[in-house]
Amino acid sequence: MRFNPFLENGLISLGGRLKCADLNRDQQHHLLLDGAHHFTSLLILQTPLRLNHFAVHIILSRLRSEFWILRTRQTVKRVLHTGFPCRMMINTRGQQIEAPQPIDRVKPSRLSAVTGILFAGPPCIKMGSELRKAYISSFTCATTRAVHFVLCTDMSTGKFLLAVQRFVGRRGLQNTI
């Protein structure tokens, strides 16, 4: 037989090819358990409690590290779904009521008719051999979420208005300002 079972202290253990491995005896020779036995059902019920109610494949992995259970997957599914169902498995998910979309997002409008503006910085940029501070002006369309970035050399009002002019010129929005 492939597993080379042997009887030890009244329990059936499995042989195998891990005899020379640096593992303890329980890891080298797993106990063979019948999936229909009551002890196996109790063992399966106790495992999700230790693992904080994980999914079937994680419970299988944990059990297989210590035991060899006949018909493991069917047994675990049967026990979990009939014997002691996990609250996470039987509870229905809450349905979140979402807020309505803002009027600016749902009414038809021109591109960038409603725009959010953010002035951020200063990241350092390299101009030639010297490092200089720069600022980023970002324009975000509320309808389409399109983003446009303009690089500014300082935070003065004049540079900001120049960035706005660049944004308006790129988008063809001269009539909106």
C-alpha cells in the first residue's frame, strides 16, 4: 500500500517517505482517522474555533498537517454545514444604503464644468545642476473624474492664475470663466 500504515499504541499511523526528515514523530506519521467517526466530527468542529472561523480550504490545510482523514473534504463540509455552522457562514451580509449621487455628477454637463482645484507641493525638481522647489496645481472634473496637472514655480497668485489659464486653454473652456 502507498501509505504503509502501521499500528502503534492502538492507533493507525501512516508511514511514508519522511522518515529521515527533521520533523517530530507526529508530523512524520499522521494519524489515520475515519471521516464517519464521531471523534473526527468533534475534531473538525474544534478546528474553526482555533482558526477564527476560516474557510473550508484553510480548515482542511490545518487538519491535514496533523491527521489523515478519509473523505476529508466531504466530511468537513458536512460537519460545518450541519453540526455547528459558523456564524460567518450563515449570516447574511448587510446591505449598505448608498447616498444619492451629487447633482453635479448626474446631470448632463460639459467637460470640466464643475472642477475641483488642489494646489500641492513642494516637491523638488532638478533644473540643470540645481534643485528647485516646484508646486503642482491639479484640476479634477467632478463629472468624469478627469485630472489635469500643471507645474508651477511658486505659490504666488499670478502663477496660480497662469496655471488656471493653461487648464482653460487646454480644455477649450474659454467661455466658462
